[in-house]
Amino acid sequence: MPNKLLQGVFAGLPAAVANLPNMRPFVEKRCMSKATDVTDPVSIIETVQNLYDDRASYRLAPNKFDDLVKLISWEAQADRLYDLYETLVPIGSQPYSSIT
């Protein structure tokens, strides 16, 4: 996910996002933004207008916001990232010890 999308989400702002395979399901499942055809100016205008006109329905309820924070925040992802690093280079190993 693009950082700006996630920053906007955490700020409580809806966004018109590109209709990409990862972004569309992410925003539409959570009803916080809308995907649009970024190659079609009319589609962009209609999507932005819809977001503006119906902005109250794109605000995340506090419990949904909390669920989202648990899913995508740095705190939520850090352990997964540390686990991945551990599988690549176990703690205490010296992967470059043979290089002089």
C-alpha cells in the first residue's frame, strides 16, 4: 500500500485511489475510500465528488479504526518483519564472518 494512502486513512480522510488489485479491495472492504479509473478524468471527478458529497459515510467508526490500526500500523507489522528477518539471518549468527 502506498504510504500516502495509509497516512490519509489514519488521519480519517477518504481517498480516491487507483483501481489496482491490492488497493481496491483494501479500501472498499473497509468502506473508507473509493477506487477509480485514473485514466478517465470523468471517473476521477465523479469519484471525488461522491467522496465529498457522502463523506460522512466514509468516516471509520472508532471500533473499525482500532481494528485497522491493529492490522496495518507499524506496531502491528513490526513483529512480522522481525520474524521475517530472523528467518533470513538468525539472531546471533555471523553471516559475513567468512568475508575478510
